[in-house]
Amino acid sequence: MDTKTINCYEKMGIQTLINASETYTNLGGSLMEPETIESMKEAGKHFVNYMEFRDAVCRHCATLTKNDAAFITTGAAAGLELTTAACMCENNMESMEKLPDTKDFQKNEIIVLDGKFLTIIPYWKLIGLTGAKIIKVKPDINSLKEAINEKTAACVFFPASLYERDIPKCEELIPEIKKLGVKIIVDAAAQLPPISNLWYYTKTLGADLAVFSGGKHIKGPQCTGLIVGDEHLISICKMLASPNEKLGRGFKTGKEELAGFVTALELFISADDKKRFDRQKKQLEKIEEMIQKAFLPELYPIKMWMQEEGRLGTYQPLLLISLPEGMTARECNEYTRALETAVDIGVYQPEFEMPENIIFLNAYNLKEGEEIIVANSVIGYIQKSLS
Ligand SMILES: *Cc1c(COP(=O)(O)O)cnc(C)c1O
């Protein structure tokens, strides 16, 4: 095709890129499926009773995710604020009007574990915007139990494998804390797939609430997020959220986002985890094969291996490549990002404590055929560095 249509990015002088790394918000998260875009377009064509539509969509999302209740908000971050606020207001509905001034609340403390991860994912700080007092507790069960008192509104846990390194895991914490009758919120923003995680934290482990990002693995509109769990607490989240003029008025989901999200969730859930995994693995194997062929193994042995787990412990394959001596992942990324067809390859952040010459490739966001471009971009970098 020679007629190149000017797209919204080109018009602004912004280059698009191929995402072989992650569902990073900074890259645009993920791409919606055509059906999702179509349902947003449809939604934009009609007026509707917004509240009725929202409630119907939320009920449907609860059913789809096998939870008692669900609420759609503008992201997992908004979900974290709404859920913690809801736990503080649970025993006194009038207190909703006072947020974020919580000084005379019966319960205004939110506990998080004081792990190394707090510096890696500062999302926990957002809890403070609700007016909650954030209590950081030494990451072991006994310290946690000791910290819990009559002011404790909830404990918030972050289950990603990287964040749970060296601290007790949700599987151990949730049943113990639940016995004490304290509310538990799980920030599972990026903990998908498997699909079953949508009900695992709440239904299997017993957390009161869990939040997920709608714009990451679910491939919904970028500005969506999902709260699932306890019906009563979710009804409070709803009261706190837009269009009500309370703490969550700034988190406004439009009819288009609701329509897009529910379509994306249907697609995400109706797909088969294993098939999705295998499709990605096939693309990664193609990349592995192309790189293998491009370099004589006697001269330039390039070590590659398939990891059957995502960076944060999710069910997805990753291809790890150990670049020849002297090359670094960061430099490789700079090279591939500067190509005419720019590619973002995976660079581990320092907290992963990976050697600096290891790159990771993730096919979650790769379209059919893009694996060829990704492979060639990495080959190009290695060749340039060897010459
Ligand atoms: C991405 C992420 C969030 C934020 O999710 P949004 O949907 O972008 O608001 C919150 N917590 C964790 C652990 C995340 O990975």
C-alpha cells in the first residue's frame, strides 16, 4: 500500500513503536482488540442512563470474574484509593463527606509491609491521598499482627513475585490476617494472566478486595481499572466514585470506557490461557531461531533461554538473551528504539538484580509478524557492536 494515512501520532510528530518489553503505562500499556474499539465507538453514539449502564456493566464483570461484586474505575491506582477509602468509611457512611480529613475517624490506618519493594513501586503512597495514615510494618507475620489495632482500617498487599521476594507471601498472610477480622486489599494490578487470578485473591485466598489494571493485560481502555470482592465495600467504593462529588469524583469512567472495558474483559476471559501462552512462545521461538541463525555459534555464542514465567510471576513466556561481552541491554534498547521501525526491547530495572547484558523479550503485545522485526532489531544491534 502506498497511500499512507496520517495517523494521530504522526500528525503530532510522534513515532510509534513495537512493544517487545512490557505493558508499561509509559508505552501506552497495551493495545485494545478491534472489538473493544468498536464497542467504544458504539457507546459514543448514544445517550444512556449512565448509572444504570454502569451498574449493569459492573454486575456483568462480577459474574465474569466469579466475584460477589465488581466496580470499574480509572485504573488500579484509582482502585487502591477507592478501596482504602471505603475501608475507612465502612462503619460510618457520613464520614465519606469528610475525606481526606480522617483525624476523627474510628479507623484511619492502612498497613503495608515495609519491604524493599516499597521503593520500587511507590503506588502505595497514593493511599495517603485518601487521608489514611500509612503504617509501614516489618515484613513478618508477628510484627503485622502486633501492628493491627482498633484504628486499622485495612492491610494492603502487593503479590507480584518481585515484591514478595524476602517477605511473606499473600498465600501465607491473607488467611492469618483474615482470622483477626481485618480488611485485606490486594493490589494485583499486573498479576494477569492466569485468568483465574481475577478471583484467586478474593475467592480462594479470602481477601476482601482486589484491584486490577484494565489497561495492562486485560487490554481494555488505558484509563480503566477493576475492583472485585466484597459487595458492601464495593457499594461504598461506588458511592465515593464519580459522578458523586466525593473523593473519587476525579476518577471518571465514561460510558465509552465502560463499554470498552467489559468487551475487553469478555475477550480476555474467553481466551484460553494455554493458547495465549503458546502463541507468544511460538513468536519468541521464531526470534530465538533467527538470532541463532544470524551468528556462527563457534565465533559468537549467544546464550538464550525461555522462561515460563513473566517478570512479576505471571503466566507468560519470556525469552532471555545474554548479549555477548561488552554489550548492554540499555545500549541495545537505545539502538532498537532509534531504528526507523522503533522497537522497545526489555531492559531489567536495577531491582531485578540481573546482569546488565541480559535483555528480555515479551510477546504479550506483539502483533502477528512483528517478531521478525524484533529479531532483526536485536541482530542489528549485535552485528553493529561486533563490527
Ligand atoms: C501498574 C500498577 C498500578 C497502577 O495501575 P493503573 O491501572 O495504571 O492505575 C498499581 N499497582 C501496581 C502494582 C502496578 O503494577
